[in-house]
Amino acid sequence: MQLLEKIKFQNHRSLLRGRVYSFVIQFLFMALVVWAVYALMISTQANLEARGVDSGFDFLDQRAGFPISVSLIEYTPDDSYGRAFLVGALNTIYTAIICIILATIIGVMIGVAQVSGNMLVAKLAEIYVEIMRNIPVLLTLLFIYGVVLARLPGVRNAIELFPGGYLSQRGIYFPQPVPLSGFGFVIASLIAAIILSIFFQRWARKKQRATGYDSPVIRVNLALLIGLPTVAYLIAGQPLDWDVPTLQGFNFQGGLTLKPEFVALVVGLSLYRGAFIAENVRAGIMAVSKGQIEAAHALGLEPGKVISRVTLPQALRVIIPATTNDYASLVKDSSLAIAIGFADIVSVGGTMIGQNGQALEVIAIWMAVYLTINLIVSVAMNAANRKYQIVER
Amino acid sequence: MSEKIAESRGGRQQPPAVIELTDVHKWYGNFHALKNIDLTVRKGERIVVCGPSGSGKSTLIRCINRLEVHQRGSIHVNGVLLTNQTKNIKEVRQEVGMCFQQFNLFSHMTILENLTLAPILVRKMPANDAVDLAMSYLKRVNIADQHDKYPGQLSGGQQQRVAIARSLCMAPKVMLFDEPTSALDPEMIKEVLEVMVDLANEGMTMICVTHEMGFAKSVADRVVFMDMGEIVEENTPDEFFDNPLVDRTQSFLNQILSH
Amino acid sequence: MANLVFIPAPDLPPPPGQVGIIRWLKLNFFKDTFSSVLTLLGLYFIFWITGPLLSWFILDAVYAGDSAACNAAEGACWSFIRAQIKLFLFGLFPRDLLWRPILAAALLAITFALTATRIIPVLAMVLCWTALVLISYWLFAGGFGLQSVPTTKWGGLMLTLMLSVIGIVTSIPLGILLALGRRSKIGLISFLSVVFIESIRGIPLVTILFMATILLPLFMAQGADLSTVFRVQIGIILFSTAYIAEVVRGGLQGIDSGQQEAADALGLSGWKSTALIILPQALANVLSPLIGRCIALLKDTALVIVVGLLDFLGIAKAAAQSALWLGFEAEAFIFCAAIYWVLCFGLSRYGRSLEQIGAAK
């Protein structure tokens, strides 16, 4: 028994030693971190004073004094820095959303092309992916902005893609729809169509459970969502006017304008990320076990049903985690706007730093905004992942 | 040889032919994989196909439900000629059930969903009826309590039994088995063979590619031996195992029965 | 007794239309109507694009001559690249001292070859790369017997490679430490590691470059100064460290807990078991993703143009805007893209070969 007592005592001693060790390490580390932060703060304060730079976030109320060419909300140089930041943040967000949609479409098409049976199409897709993935995205951006868009004809010789749609060096111009009175009726009919479609789907599902009848859900949905608003539109006397861009003097007036900076950013980022998403899609589709596909065919399922019920759900299990990662990267890539002059939040912040030197505050705001967006994307990612988990033993 | 067997039944009216292969050949590129295949399977017959690996056994049964395509000869299933037309293939596949060596259950669906998928989508069965049908078959293979688990949560033997139930839900006229127990641990082979024996005793027409000679002896009406893409010999189990006619059959039997 | 002799039937040739080139074409390009239409569209696209591309790139291109000759011609102006090649490769480095960056590049190639072919043991590899970093820095900056060259003259492909190589070589050991820190049982270290990693990974590289170039001078004692290249290098190292830490963490998570138990049973102390048993296995598992990070870093260094450094891409853009050679952005960017592509594609092939070796094990 004495030996057992001795071992217990020694175990107890080493446990205690371990805990003391850990505590001492943490204390020393903490002291080091506190000292470093303190030293940095002292030094920073001294440097800021020497340069005559203010501190604090009061500057957000000051007049901005610089223009922003693209803005979702009203903005003039007389507005505050705070408002300028808001404009930049909104630009970042909606650019990211458009890029996510576009990159997904490109990625799915190219990814599916790579696994299609057609060798020519698959090879072309593979070449696209290998080229886009191995060049810096900034180079693609600069190329589209500096070479492709810059070589478009001037405004006087703009290419007319369709009546009212022009392509020129200064941007892409579209006719802008102007809703007249009575358009509310069309909107109401669209909402009604959506509600009807939801009810129809529920009814179709019930009928299927009871009798096995397969209702043509897709066709009915299309008819409702397109047909109903169209009928309402005609009944209301076509309450839509078009603000068509017309050449007046040196530029187009009216209509919707897409600035070349915006176009270059969106097209460049989407083409780049699309290549990565294509790889995810390809990997996901190829990960589905061939045996299960065979079993589905052997049961008599049609090829369309095999794809929608067997291949797709299992491919998504692989595609979604990888692709949500790419979406998070897209949001960060949008900061490249500063390299081509599009007013995202980094561009706007950069101008501010140039004007009043309050880099610390601007950087803090950047970090807050991006980390918040990242958090939202992460939460969405985890929710999507969980939905597609396969349950294992 | 089929005539000999028919004679041995005392010349009774023979049951209709469910599967007829006539002069079937198949090539993979230049490789002649199936040669001169003539095989007739009648309703209620249990056929075991055996042979060394690479002999074309799997290819043969996969041609029957068009998972492989033959280039010469004709295959009739339930009187329907097997062609390239999708409608025709779909018709054939509904009448032919298949069980694979790797089970091939849909890993993203529950057991119940695995079974009800085809009846609902292909036979247009109401969902509630499909569920009842599925549960009855699950009970039959003794796995009803696992109906809401996922395939990844079941053992190999359980998965194969579910796979058999899944095929049965489509009420096939004939069941094809492609080495159903080859991927199982020895303890689980018994439970799957029991299900197959039950199925045979109920009168299901079946073609089974397997190495389980015990199963062949106890259940099969005919044993078909294949080598190098052709049928070398076929006979009743007794005759096949005790009095093989061809030397190649004898050497094959010597190999496998020495284990 | 078995007295029938089995004579195998003869192998017959397949029926016509089953093999050969017609069948291959049919299967891969014309399987059904939709596929055939795609093939035709694809062929049309290829023919439509090949002619103009061939003319511009090769047939009508100008290979020698000045800006005026290029402007007069229809095709690409490769003489622009030839004339400015030193600018593209070495930035503003003094033209009589070019042997130094060239030597550094040669040493880089040798070190990479030694690492890739695995001729030397791992410890030697680590020493080689460290030596490469130190020697290259000496060759670029000067001092200790060599003529000094200020960092403002560093640019072009030389700068890109330097930022990338030093970035990776430094961030790998730091990333490993950070990954271990994240898994540490000591609460504070683990917490700080997580905060660092998640903060850096959540913000764009552009903001980190801004932080490095603007904040570092503020943090230092008054009077002390760090050239822009240094600040950017530090920013790149911090950025890469966070991502490498995550890759290493993935590798560590893949290690069986049995390995740690075995090491403990052998009596190895904490640090020793980690360094000798756990880490080597973890790193061996993630060689391919690590190469992926190298490729990503090589592409990411192009962003330094945003903070005013003239790396390979920056020089290309600037060169096309110089007075003598105005308007040849396309040639500059295409040349730039070609070199990047060769480097990145090469690295990705290497990474894939590592994957296959890992799978074979």
C-alpha cells in the first residue's frame, strides 16, 4: 500500500506543478501582451501628435468634401464622412452580391461542362479554368478595365446592342424602366402570383401523396409567375415608360448607366471566382458514387429524375462547403475596387486617410465592417452545411 | 440442355420464358467479352451463374437490364425485345430488379425513402401506399425497425437486405443478383442468403452470380458455368457438382471446392 | 467423368461501327442532338477566334523596332517587351549590378530543385531556404562588401519573387507555431491565437497592406523608419501566417490521438513528441494545400500596387504608360499573365504530384 500512496502523492504533486506552470506562463504572457500594447499606444500617440493628426471618431460628422461617382443612396460632397462610409459599404455589399450570383452561374455552367460527355466542351471548360485560376485576379481586372473596356469606341460611336442599349468607353447604357401610375397593380398581381404558386405547390404535394398523380408544377409556376403579371400589365394599359439614354452633346443623358469601373470589377471577379466554383462543382458531381447512379437507373428512374434525386443532393454535399468559402473570398476580393477606382469601402476609406490622416479610425471601421460581413457569411455557411450533412454510424 | 431438364420434369407444360438470350455477343472495344450466349430462363426458375473472374458473368446479367449494351443477338425480357429506345428500356427495368455487390443504397436518403423513391416516381404510386408497401417489405427482410436510419448507420448485411427490399418494392418479375455477398463479412453472409432463399421458395425467378456453392446446391434449379465469355456448361446442381461433363468445369470445381 | 474438352470459341472482331475513329468521334462529340449542336458551336467559336488571335499574336506582330513601327502595325508589339525586359524583370535596379538579382534567382531555382526532388534531408532543406533568404537579401540590399541599393529601386518580377519567397519561408514556421498555439491548453495563448487568425482571415489583404504601410510607422519610436518594402513584407508575412496556421491545424486534426498516446507511452516530453512525432505527420498530410497557399501568395503579392510598390504587375502597368511606349497595355499585361501562369501552373502540377505520392503511400 505504501507504493500506491507514494504514486498518488507524486501524481498529485505533478498535477499541481502542471497547474502552477500553466498559471505562471499565462501570467507572464499576459504581462508581455499588456506591456507591448502599452508601449505601442504611447508610441502611436507621440507619432500622431507629431504629425498633427486628430484622434477619435468625431471626424465622421465632418464634411467629406470629395465626390463618389457610384452611389445607391443620395450623396454629395457636402455630406459627412460617415455618410461617405455608408455609401462605400453599400457599394461593397451590393457588388459582392452581384458577383456571387454571377460567379455561381458561370461556375455551375463551366463545372457541368467539364463533366458533360462532350469532349470539346469539356476541354474548352478545362482550359478556361486552368487559365483563370493561375493568373492574379488583379491582373484580370486591370486587363478588362485597361484593355477591353478602354478600347471600346467613344460615346459618339457607341455600339448599339439593342434599341436603347449602348456600349462605349464611358460605360454601358440601358433604358431605365419608369413605372407610371397603375404599375402598383402589376406588382400586386406578381405578389398574388407568388402566393397562388405556393398554394398550388402545397395542393400538388397533397394530391401526390393521396393518388400518386404528378402535377406539372414547373409549367404551372411559370405560367403563373410570368402570365399573371403580363395580363395585369396589359389590362392596366401598359403602365411602363422607358427612360432611353440619348446622345446629347458629349455624353448620354437619361437611362441607366453602368460605369466601366463597376463593369470591370464585377466581370473580372466573377470570371475569376467562377473558375474556382467550377472546380467545386466538378469535384462534387464526380464524388457521387457511380454505383448509386446505376442502382437508380436499374430501378427504372428516368435520367432527369436520377440527376435531381440522386446526383444533385449528394453533389451539393461537397459543393456547398467549398463554394461558401469562395463566397467569403469574393467579398474580400471586392476590395480590389481601389485599384480601378470603384468607390467601395476601401476606396472611400483610402481617400479619407489621404485627406485627414486618421488611419487608425478608418482601419478600425474597415475591420468592423468586414468582420461583420464575414460573420454573417459564416453563419449562413454553417446553416447550409448542416442541411446537407450525411449521417454516418 | 434446357430440353433435357424439361424432359426430366415429365414433359409438363413449361412455364413461360421470362428471359431469353439468343446468340448474344458483346465487345468492349476490340475485346470480345461475351460469345454465343444462348440462355432461357423460365418463370420460377432459380439460376446460379458461376465461373472464374473475368469470365463475363456480371457482364451477362448487366446486359439483361441494359446497364451494358450487347452488340449482336437479341435479348427478350418478359416478351419485350430489348432495344436502344428509352421507353423500351424503362419498361424492361421496371420488371427486372437488381442487387449489387456494393449494395448501392442512396446514402442521402433514409431507408424508407430509399424504398419508396422508385414506386412513387416510376409507378406513380401515392406516397402513403408506397410507405405501406415499403414497410411490408422491410418487415419481410427483418429490418423494419431501421426504417428511418440512413444507410451509413447500418452494417453491410443490413444494407444488402435493404437493397433486396428496395428492388422488391417494384414488384419485378425477375431478380438479378450480382455477387450479393462478396463484399460482406462472413457473419453477415448468412442473413442475406436466408432472405434470398426465402425469396426463392416463394417462387421468385432469379439469376444469381455468386461464389456461394452451398446456396447453389440447395436452391438452384440450374447452374450455369461460364468461362472466357461463353457458357461452358449448364446443368442441375446435382449433375453439375457430381458429374461435370466438361473438363474445364471439373478443374474449376476442383479449385473452388478445395477451400 | 468430365470427358468433354472445352475448346474456347474464337475471338471475333466487333461489328463495324463499334471501334475505331468513327465510334470515338460519335461517342465523344456527337452522342445526341444537344451534344452535336454544342460541338458545332464550339468548333465555330474556335475557328472564329483562332484567325484573329494568330494574326495579332504572331503573324502581324512586331518583334523589333520602336514605338512608331509598332503603332503602324496591326499586331502585337513584342519589341516593347524586348526593349523594356530589364524593367519588367528587375525594376529600377542599377543596370550594372544585375548579376546580383540574377544570382539570387539562380539560387532560388537550385534550392527549389533540391527541395522538390527530395535529394537532401528535411533539416538541410530548412537550412537551405533560410540561407537563401539571407543571401538574397544581402544580394538585393548590398552592404558587407557589396554596393548598397535602396529598396526604392527594387521592382518588377524580382520584387514579386522576393515578397513571395520570403513571405512563405517566414510564415510557415510562424504558422506552425500559431497552429500549435491555437491548440494549446493554456487559455490565454489559445484565445490570442484564435483572435489573430480569425481577424486576419476575415479582412481583405488590401486592408492589411494599408495597416502595414500606415500603422507601422506610427508604432515605432520617432525617427525610426522602415522602408515601404519592409512594411509590405511584414504585412504579407502576417497575412500568410494566419492562413498557413489554418492549413497546419487541418493537418493536426487529421492525426490519430493514438499517436500522441504512443509518444507519451515512450516517455517523450510535450515539445519533443510534438516536434518529432505529431508535426512531421501533420505536415506530410497537408503538403498539397501548403503548395496551394504558395500559389495563392504568389498571386496575392500583385496587390502591392495598391500601396505604391512596383512589383511585376505594377511595372507592367507603369511601363505601358511611359512616354516612349504609350498604349501597349495589352502586350504588357499578356506578358505578365504568361509569366504568372507558367509559375502558378508549374507549382500546381508539383502540388498534384505530391498528392499522388501521398495517396500512393
